[in-house]
Amino acid sequence: MRKSLIIGIDLSFNSTGITVSYLEDGEGKLMEFYRLVYETTPNPIENINQQTYTLPTNVSVIDLIVEDSKDAYSEDQALITLKAMICCKRIMKIVCEVVDRFKPNDIYFNIEGFVMPSMTGSQQLRVLGGLIMLQGQLRSDLIKLKLSQTNIDDFKIYITSPSELKLFFTGNGSADKQMMLDYFLDLFDGDLLLPNTESLGKVNDVVDSFALMLNCFYRLHTKKARKLTTFEKKKIKKQLERKAAGKKEKPVKEKPTILFL
């Protein structure tokens, strides 16, 4: 029996979504959802294991810059560095616990990439720089995991751009968060996986991580991008017609299009 883990990670400093799928001989057996939140203690969400990370207590931003220098840029970069280190440490704790529990032969990760800002303002560049640092730190930690797991046969890290992920999941490369949630609920019986999705801001990262996991599954098992079903094409057409007419979208239900859930 060949055991595999497919893990989708939607990285963010404030709220990282993680979806873990466990498969045996290519057949899905179990799915778990995680959400890692910065500082605040989130209210419980059914079927989502929520955890919090905070800045370290043994080192602070002031320890890393010249005291009273009023150097806002250095302070900002020191803060980003500390947050990236701790955030990735907590993500790796989740990943390592899952790996130890399932002892897979193969592990596949799919991480959402970052978007280049359309305008190169200093604030946008700082945000982008932080995301690049966060993803680089996680990639480094994942490679260290690979080197430490001598029993792993196949270990891959995929990076999927946001537009590619949206196109794969909804057929629209410019889909917003609400559309991603609608497709999660309509096409994949998402209300059974995550019964509590009333607050989009609290589940959108988890939904994106689910889409990343699914994207990785299709890459591995079909060797090609998922094609739109006839139902999806009709749904997109109706959405465009309703939008043009200024009408509110109606939820549509259909049997899930993936079998291993």
C-alpha cells in the first residue's frame, strides 16, 4: 500500500490556510483543514483546526535595530523577518505532526505564489518583499524536512500563481474570494466539508488551500490542467448574463466533481 500526502498552503502573515489530504494507492481517505492566525485568538470554526502564532518573547524588534534611531524601515523589516520565522515554524509544526502521524511514502506541496503589484509604491513593495521572504523561508524549511525524511520516496514542491489557481478552480483567472467560495460550495459539497462559511474572511484562505490541494491532485493524477465541465461552463455563462443584467447570483448545487472527498 502506497501512502501519500497532498498539502495545499495559502500563505499569509495574518491568516494561513492549510488543507491536508491523505491518500492510499491514490484513493483519498482523509482530509483536514488548518488555519494559522497572527496574534488574535479566533472563534471556533467547525472542521477547521485553528492555531495562533505570536512574536517571540526572547527577542524583539528593538533588539535587532539601533535603539532610538527612528529608523522605521529597519524596524519594519526586522518585524517582517521575525514574523516570517515564527509563522513558518508553526506551519512546519503542523506539517511535521501530519507526516509523523501518517508516515507517507510520498509528500506533495502546492503553495500559492505572490502577485507582482500593478503599481510600484513603497508600501506595495514592502508587502511583496515580506511575502517573498515568507515563502522563501517556508521553501527552505520544507527542503530541510525532505533531507531529514530518508524514508520518503517522492517529495515535490509546486508553486501556483493566484491567476492560474483561480482559472483552474473556477474557470475565471480573475475570480474574487466570493466566487472561489461559491465554487467550493456548489461543485465540491463544501458545506459538508466546512459547514460554517458565513464569514468569508475567516475561511477564504482555507478554501484557497483546498483549491491548491486539488490543483496538485490533478497535476499528479492527470498530468494536465483540469478542464471545465459542461455544468461549469453553463454556470459561468449564467453568471455573466446575471452580472450584465444587474441581478444577484443564485446558488447552484450539483453532485461533487471529485470522487475522493
